[in-house]
Amino acid sequence: MKRLLYGVLIGLWLAAAVPLQAAGLDEKVIEHTFANGLKLLMVERHTSPTVSAWIRFKVGSVDERSDERGIAHLLEHMLFKGTTSLGTRDYAAEKPLLESIEATAQRLLAERAKGIKADTALIKRLEQQLADLEKQAQQYVVKDEFFDLYARNGGSGYNAFTSKDGTTYLISLPANKLELWAAIESDRMRNPVLREFYSERSVVMEERRRSYDAEPGAKLWETFIASAYNAHPYGQPIIGWMPDIEQLSRTKAENFLKRFYAPNNAIIAVVGDIDPTAVIALVRRYFGDLPPGTPVPEVAVQEERQRGERRVEVIGDAEPEVVIGFHKTALGATDDELFDVLAAILGQGRTSRLYRSLVLEKQLATDVAVFDAPGSRYPNLFVLHATPRAPHTTAEVEQALLAELERLKTEPVTQRELQQILNRLEYEEARRMGTNGGLARNLTEYEAVTGSWRFLTSYRAKIEKVTPADLQRVARNYFTRENRIVGTLVKKGTGRAAP
Amino acid sequence: MRIVIYALLLGLLNLGCAWGAERANPRSMNFPPLSFTIPKTERVLLKNGTPAYLLQDRELPIVTVSALIRTGSVYDPAAQSGLAQLTGSQLRGGGTTALQPRQLDEELEFMASGVESTFGSDNGMVTMTSLTRNLPRTLELFSDVLFSPRFDEQRFEIARRQALEALRRQNDDPKEVGDRELTKALYAGHPLGQIPTAATLQAIKRSDLQAFHRRFVRPDNLIITVSGDFDRSQIIHQLNRSVGSVRPVGALALPTIPAVPTNDKPAVLYAAKQVNQSVIRLGHLGITKDDPDLYAIRVLDFILGGSFTSRLMMEIRTNRGLAYNVGSHFDVGRRFTGSFMAETETRADATLKVIDLMTGIIKGIRSEPVSEQELKLAKESIINSFLFGFTSPASIVLQQARLEFYGYQPDYLDRYRERIAAVTREDLLRAARRHLRPETFKLVVVGDAKAFDRPLSSIGTVQQLVLQ
């Protein structure tokens, strides 16, 4: 079904963690940095007369303050609503109404914050006033004009997503229409107007109900991630908890926007049937005079070392699941690639150790996945997820998973296992060059998170140096009881299944 | 590196001259023309008459080969629902005559080659991917999977148990419940409405998989596609040796599948789930690809529920904030009658309000012509984005094979854009009146009835579904 969904990226749905490099990518990427700090990466591909353009901002939910949880994602939605010239019939007439709406919403938020002491009659009046004002403002709105402009010009896959680490806006267009992208996207950066804020906040609440509240597996996931972090904001869900979303306002969204959406915090990738020289000129013409802003500061908070196993359970109207995590390093840190190798040995393909042991031999589980989450810019988790097969319990599955981790500490992995991973990387390097969107994704993501897209091209050489002893060392140091978080989904009415 | 420096120099040279240049207004921009013609594939016949579509593309050292097989779950005996699905998974999963499943897994994964097989409702696909240098061996394994599968007993038993576990989990996600129950209701009494149960899965034996395979996976019942980095004469030679040398045994005898029975009785189906958001699905049977209204329906789909500014999306999501996901879609049938389905999820206390909105919006598109602007936007979007169906060689050859497989008119793709362009507001209204019949909708609601804004019985007699 052709439908546009604003995705909240959660690690669980991402394919496992092995980054992919590309033979020849070194020669194919053309890089340009503009005076305002905007970074442009390009690859020419003439397979079809199409082009994919991705803009990634180096700001995600990890950059939110505690009273802003959910704002990075809600702002992503809001940036589809137009600018001072697009999405409006008359911005001058619309503006004062938008200001009244926000003033009313602020009063409403303040009154609701009083809890049981709140004046319920006043809340009712303010709600009505807000609804009336929003209705009035509708007369000026040209609904989703960005979408219509892209659609009539043959745009495909117009979307955006927010992750812990970043926010990305993407579109593919017929190659002759790239200027439309430049015009719309530079306007979106220069003159955004966050109109229709409070109805969009309701949409996000529905998104939350749909993707988390009514899905026990997703509920387990967010509970599990939250329990892994005491201090670091990686623990908070990208979409925000429902009470967080209820506190979000246009004022907060605008503050976040002003703080972070600057050209020096953005990376653009344009891949496809292009002339790079012309693209540089085009991007300069449309984005070149955007003023630089303050770089996104590093999240200074570091999670303290965990001092003992943490266990969480979610009781839901669904069959059991089990997820196990261990704290580990960030992407690009020393030793981090060792976890990728371990993830592949444990979980990639039908010959992987967990698939062989839990799915084929013991038949305790129907699926096993190994990946890292919830982000990659800061130290994250090495995660094992399994679906038990009845009548086997989450406890049995957990024991079997841990037994395979113990084996990694005592027995060295084989050269054949390592060679298989290298062969796979060689294939993936080629495959990932095969779509405009895939390349644009990789270039923006690795440039943003590791500081350079060249991470991709130096990756295989790193893996070639990995020894069985390295892997044993990391397994011993990290796969310990005190560093472990275990989450289980327990079917309602079946009592506790965890040991 | 050389190119990077070159680019930087160019950047410096350009500095200044483009700075103050004028920016265009997206509302009135003009673009250089772009003509797009569908890339040509080559169709060859292998020695045994099996057609193969070839499209060479040497950008990357990868080759993809697929077999599109006339089979599917429509051929499942009612008492063995799930047979096609298990045969599809075990064709590859169960090893080959020459290789135990484990040996096949190891050899493929060590080469970073893939062979995968799945059977859907009205077709089956086996696909191999490989680095160019591993093509000869991977192609042999692909052909062994197709024509000499082992159907290893132990792997089959594992697959059956996995299918049973999936059954146990089929009610975990309320959205999945809604989709499934609507499909069952629309296609009641037809193989397309059959869903496997524990009993039907238990009734399947290894010999049934073997017989199902023998019956359908034959060189005179499939089409091969090849794309990527290959040498033409070499690949034809290799295909003739592996696929082209297989002789069909006996005459091809495909069972006749009855047409989908018409089913115009409205229904209100309710499944209880303690959730704060209701899943709403509604619809009825639809059209086939040979319907003269096909192009009008494509345009209608965009306007009614298929785009981000569709009527359903605009009213229920954008204007009212009542849903994140809302839309509708005509699934155009290729061999059997297709369907029209509309879907959304909304907070429990807005359930009935949203059902009313959806049916009202659908009725609205039958009552008067769409606006000129709606028609223009829909047509331009479909026509201008047409080329995105042809961005990878693998998708282009597969598309060609599917045209032959499903018996489309040979000019279907070539004339698609002009036929869309010819659709008028009157065509749309006529098509909407003919193909949307709200009084016959079957409605499925999954949620917590206690929290609804109105009883479901206010719409019609409620049949409670028992989830198991």
C-alpha cells in the first residue's frame, strides 16, 4: 500500500549491526563543504534518470532535555507543515492567530499542570478557545503543500525519520526536478512555520498508541531500553512517553529548532543521475546563505557502570518474548567492531551459532536476532532477542542464549567463521551501492555518527585484523552478569515466567 | 581522492558568482524536459522452451536470477491449508538431493550467496543472488533447489513447528487480527480466504510437499529472470545446462480454481482486545486487472486514500488528529477478483466517530465528481513517478516476467501513462459508483468495546469473533 508514514526509527527494526563498506566508494564520493558548514556528499549513478536526496541533521532524541522528551520527533512531523510562503494563503494574516493559539495552549498547559488543584471549568473554556482558534487558522492553511509539490512532480518516498542520534528528511525525484528539492528544503530550513501544532501532537499520540501501547512486543522493547539507562538519555523513547507528549508545545519545538537546525549541523547526500558540479552550484544557490548556528553539543552525561543484573517484565496480551542486553562501546570506538563480528557469528544467517543451537537443534525458539541498539553515537547495548517456541519458556531460552555467550569466552571462534564474515562484507559492499537511497542513507549516517563516510571504506580492513583472542577478551569483559539487562514479555494470566 | 580535490577547487571557483542568483518559487518552477523510456529486456527461450528474461547491468559485480512459478496457496486443499507455504519454505530450507540442508546452508553462506524460496497466494518465487565470481556454483545450487529438493524430514518438522508457533502468535498484534479477519470475511468460501489452522498444518506430510513440488515446479510452468553482471552467451549456456536441460514429466495439469463468489452481505465483526486504540478495517471485493475501469481506479485510489493528501488522510489525520495511519486501497486482482479495503487505527473513544467519517468520505466520492485540482494532482503524480518502477535491473526484468506470467496486454506498461492521462472526472465518478458499494461493506473492529464512543450495534448486527 502506498502510504506515507513518518517513521520512528527503533533499533529493533533495523537489520543487524554490521556496517557496510563499498569497493570503489572512495573514488565515487564527491565531497563539498560550504562556508556555512553545510556538508554535501554526492555519488553519480546513471542506472535510471532519478536522484535521491537525503538531509540528515545531527540532532535526535538524545539531544532533548528532560522537559522536551519527544520533541525531536514531533518537530520532524511539524517540519512538514510549511513555511512563511508555502503551506499558507496569507502568512501575515495567519501569524497573529498562530500567536493566540500558542498563548492559549500555554495557559492550558499551565492550568493542567496543577493536577487535582486545576480549575476544571477554566480548562474546559481554554480547550474550547483553543479549538475555535485552530479552526479559524485553518482558513489560511494550504494543507501539506510540500507533499503536493513533490507528488505532482513525480516525487517518490517522501518521508522523514527520527532516531536517537539524528533526524533525516528524504525524497527521490526524477533527475530533472532536483531544483525543486533544493527550493523546498532550503525554505524548510530558512522559514519554517510550525502551524497545526496541536492537531499534529494528537497524531503523534495516535502513533504512540499504534506503535507501542497496542503492541506488547514494542512495549517490552521501550521498557527494556529505559531500564538499561539511569542517567544517559538513550533510555528515553524517541517518541516520548505519553505524559511527555502531553506537555509538548510549539514554543518548545521552536526552541529546539532554533537551537539545532543549522547548516553546520546538517549533512546532505545527493545520489543518482546528477552532474556534481551543477549540484554544488545548486546547493550553494539555495542553502549557501543560511547562517551557521551553534554545533550540537556532545551529550556530556555518561552512564555509570552497571553494578548488577537488571530484570524487567511486561505483562501483555501476547505470547512471550525475551531480550537480553549488555552495555558496550559506541560506534567507531576501540573494539567496537569486535561486537559486530560477535553479532554476525551469533546471529547472521542459518549457519550462525544461535540459529543452529536454539532454532534448529534445541528448537527452543523460532527466531533469534542479534544487533546493537538503541543508537550508535554513544555507548549502546549489544542485544539478543528471541521468540520462544511453546512449550519452552523465556527462562529456558535465556539459559540457552547465555550458554552460547559463555562458549565465546572459553572456545576461540574458528578462522572459517571469520572468513565467512569477510566474504559477506565483500558482497554487502557491492550490494549497498545498488540503490540511490541506500547509498544516501549510508553516507549521511556514517558521516554524522562517526565523523566521516570513510568509516565505510576502512571498515573491512579493520575486520581483517580481528583475532579469535580479541573476541574472547571482549566476550569475557562484557558478557557478564553485572553488565546484563534481561527483559521478558509475559502473557497475561500465566503468572511470572522469569526465574 | 583526486575527484574530491577537483570538486573542492570547483567549489572555490564558483564562490561568489552563484551567490546572489535567483531562487525559484516551488509553486511556479519550470524544469528541463525528461523523457523516459522503459529499459528493454531480452526474452530468450531455453532448450526446453522455458522463457528467460535477461537484462545486463555491469555497475556492480552481482547477479540476480529468479524463477517465477505458477503455484500458490490457492492450490492448497482445504484440509491442508498451509501446504504451499511450507513447500515454498522447504524448497530451499530442506536441502537438495546432493546436499544436506546444513551443507547447503554452509556452502551458500560461505560464498555470501543467497538462494531463497517463498510461495505466495498465486505465485511462487525462488531467487538467487551472488557475486559474479560465484555465479556458476550458485546457479547450480539454485537449479538443484528448484528441481532436486530433498525436503529433509527433520527440517520439515521444524518448519511445521515454527508455523504452529506463528499461529499461536497470530493474535498478538491487533492490526494483524484486523487484516486477517477482513480477508477471511471477503473471501469466505474461496481458497483465498483460507487461513491455516493447527489441524491443517498437522495434516501435512513430507510426501505432500514432494507431490506439490512435482506438480508445480516444472520447466513448463515457470519463467526465469536474470539481471546484473553477466556475459550473455555464457549465462544462456549456463541456464541451458541447469534449467534448460530439465524435461517436464507428463503433461502440465493445473487444478482449476473457482472464481471468487460474490459476497454482498454487509457485516459488523468485532474482536475483543484490551487496548487503548481500536483497529478499523472495512471493505468489499474489488476488480481484476482486465477491468476497463482499471486506470480510473488507480487515479481514484490516490484521491480517496492512497496519498498523503488523500481525502481520508486529510480529514481523519491532518484536520482532526484522530489517526496516524489511515488510507484505502484497491488491491487489483491478477488472477482472481481483488479487493477494496480501508484501514485506520484510532483511540478507543473515537472508534464509531471515525467509522462514520470513513464511510462518509467514501460515500462522498460517489456522490459528485472530484475537483479538477484533485484529478490533476493524482494524474501528474502517477505519471511523473512512473519511472520509479524501473530503478533497478532486478525489478525491471521481474516486471517483464510478471506481465507474461499474469497475461497482461503487451502494451500495458508502454501505454500506462497515456491511459492514466486520459482519465476524466466523469470516468472517476462512474468508476466510484460502480466499484464502491458502502452498503455492502464488511467492517472489522478490534478493540475494547467498553471504551467505544457508541455501541457497534448502532451500525448493524455485531458478530463477535473468537480469537484463538
